[in-house]
Amino acid sequence: MAEYVDAFVTAYERFWAPYPQRMGDAWLRLHGHVAPGAERSLLDVGCGTGIVAARFASVGYRVVGVDVSEAMIARARVRLAGTDAVLIAADAADFEVPVPCAFAVSTYDVLNHVGGIDRVSAYLRCVHRAVAPGGWFGFDMSTVKGLLAEVPPVTRQDGTVSVEVARGPLDGDRRPLHVTGELRTDDGHATPFTTTITNTAHPVADVLSALADAGWVTSHVAAVDDLLTPVPDPEALPRVAVLARRP
């Protein structure tokens, strides 16, 4: 998984925030639907700058956030200041939480960022240990179709940050996402930055098999804009959400 420099984190906050904001609301509604009356506690694995975690904290959830990036965790600490959130800089496939949570989420293709299927299995087992019996786990992932798609480079900018995002060529089941940009300060100083995020394509069936091996019971696979409705052919969509329960 990539380690993100602070300038990239600023760009993430500027340009990528709408998706986790939308998913934070969606995950919250989902948990209320599948587990009404459950303990209000959330584990956010790959919490980034704390956007989803903050949404849950705002309605009284006890929140634990885990992210491999120190820069992302630092920004999450600012966002969640004044709450009792526990924020941990750790690998998604190797972490521990102080107290198990009732609901876990991973948003924005964390599963694809983890690596090969052995690493995915370790991640699923790690989350399983961090969720209380009877708890739930929701995550989204890019499908093979989503990662095979040719997407033209995208350039975004405002008065402070400019960034260009471009997909590299597919190498087996891995595909890099190259992010280059520039962060400008008020005195006119410009700091260039670059990072590469490597995504690994996993067939949905392989992920569901790894989920079962890790002790999860899959509820269903859904489109990310309708988390409650199972889809008959997940591989036909570029991104899907998976909902599972710990027995």
C-alpha cells in the first residue's frame, strides 16, 4: 500500500472527498438497517483522512480508524479532534484494536490496495478478529472490469493544488495509478509531489471464498449506490460493495 505525502493528502481532501462523504452516509444507513439497536461502534479500515469515521462519530458511534499512512492519520486526528476516536497507523492486514467493534467498513477500494490474495486473506482475518461476534463488515472494491477499463488522464486544480491522475498499463493482475501534482503556498512557493497507487484485480468469487475462509458469512454483493439490493452479476459492474456478517 502506498505511503502518501502530506501534499497528496491535501489533494485527496480537495478532490476525492465526495465519494467517502457519500459512502459514509450510505454505510450509516446500512448499519441501521441490518443491525437496528446494535452497539454504536465502528472500525474504519483504511480510514484515510477520517471522512467516514467522522460521519459515524457525529451520531454517537465509538470510532476506531486504521490507516497505513501517517499523513492520512494526522489529517484524521485533526478532523476527529474533540471526539474519543482511536486512530491507529498500521497495515490493514496486520493491526489490533483495543475493543472489538460492532461494524467495520473499508471504503474506496482498500481491498484492491492491499495486494495479492494472500494479503487480502490476512486483511479479512484481521478485520474478523476486530469485529465482535454478530457484527457486520461492509467494503467496496473495484472489479476486474473496473480495473481493466481504459480511463483517460484526469487533471484537477484549484488555487492551492493541481493534480493529474493517470492509469498505467496492466501488469498481470496489477495496475498502477500515477498521481502527480503541485501544492502552492500563499507566498507562491510550489511543492511538487508524486505517488503511485498499485491496485490488484481480484475476481469477486475469489474474494467471497477468502471471506468464507476468514470466518465471515456473506450477506450479499451490491452496487455502491444501492447497498441493500443484491446484484445478479457483480463482475458486470466496475465497483461493488460486499456485506458480510461475523457469526
